[in-house]
Amino acid sequence: MNPRIPILKLYDCLLISIQWELDDQTALQFQEDLLREIHETNASGVVIDITSIDFIDSFIAKVLGDVIDMSKLMGAKVVITGIQPAVAITLIELGIRLENVLTALDLEKGLEKLHRELGD
Amino acid sequence: MNPRIPILKLYDCLLISIQWELDDQTALQFQEDLLREIHETNASGVVIDITSIDFIDSFIAKVLGDVIDMSKLMGAKVVITGIQPAVAITLIELGIRLENVLTALDLEKGLEKLHRELGD
């Protein structure tokens, strides 16, 4: 069974906590699931928490960058929370700057930032 | 890789969304993970959303009943949300009454019920 990443809907936000290293297939499945979920729920915000991830490879980093851009195109604001030092280093070294992406320390702060941005 | 069920910490609550049928090993791993997480985070409430589950067997039902009792022993209130008709039927037919367990229709209502119970 290929594990899928659960996407929780809480009011007008989607919450995702990635708690294990993703393989390529799971990452692509996640991308598809998240975009479908944004469409179906009319979510206006997405918080992706990657606190548990302490290693990211170039493929996963690209998928993550892509899914953020795609979500934005669909009208949802994305906050990435819990980027570990090693992940930040990898992202910058890979040239993935996640520009214009909101980031926060943890899920709570991410949600607060999102609500401020959405003007709640 | 054996998939684990992500447990999200949001303020003093833990949120879990079970979005696929559990196999026995994953269910036991979840039980262990949840209890450890309650201990580590001092969470006072837990919401387990099973909206996506439309079939539950006797082993999984027992693990779910057990984890609720265990969480209570550790001092955390548990709300189960999104019990589907077929799951409700199975639970009652198996004699698992989830007595004294709070239930709610969805994650939002579950959190609200939990906050009322916790007196927030």
C-alpha cells in the first residue's frame, strides 16, 4: 500500500503534517491530493508542517515548491512551518528559494500568520 | 515502509485524521505513537477524525476503543468525529459502545466540543 499524506480540513484551512521522509510517488500523490482538496473544499489557506523532516532531496524540494505555486494559482495561501536547519540549507543550495512563501516556526504560528494574511 | 498516522499538535490538542483503512500493525503503531505524543506534549484533548473510514473490523475497533480508554487514563479527553453509518453499525454489532466517548460530526465540531469540555 502506498501511504498517502492525510489532509485535515479545519474551517477554511487545510492542515498537513509531513512526518516521514517522502518517496517520489508519495510526494506526487500528495501534490495531486492537495490540489483536489483545495478545489473541493474551497480552502483559502494551507499550512504544511515539515517539522519532522530533517532531510529533503532535490526531487521532493521541487515537488514542494511546485505544489506551493500551484496552490497559489488556485487562490490558496500557503504557509510552510517547521523548516529545520538542514532542510533550509538544502533548499537554498538547490536554488529553491520558496520566494513569497510564508513560513513560520510551528503549526500554531503558521495558522496565526495565515489568519492575519487572510484578514480573519 | 510501514506508514504511520501523523499526529498534529495544535495548541493543547492533538488532531488525527485517519484517512485510509488501517492494517493491524499500523493501528498498534498509532496507539503507541498517540500515547507517547500525549505524554510528550501534555495534550489535554485529542480529536480523532475517521470520516474517511467506511469499514472497520473487530481488531481495529478494539484498538480504537483501547486507545480512547488509555488516553483517558493519561488525562486527555478524546473526541471521535465523522463516524460513518456503516462504522456505527459495526461498532454496536461488535459490542463496542465507546461509552462516555464524545463524538461529533466533523473535525470543527469535535474541536468545539472539546474546548467546551475543557472549559476554554
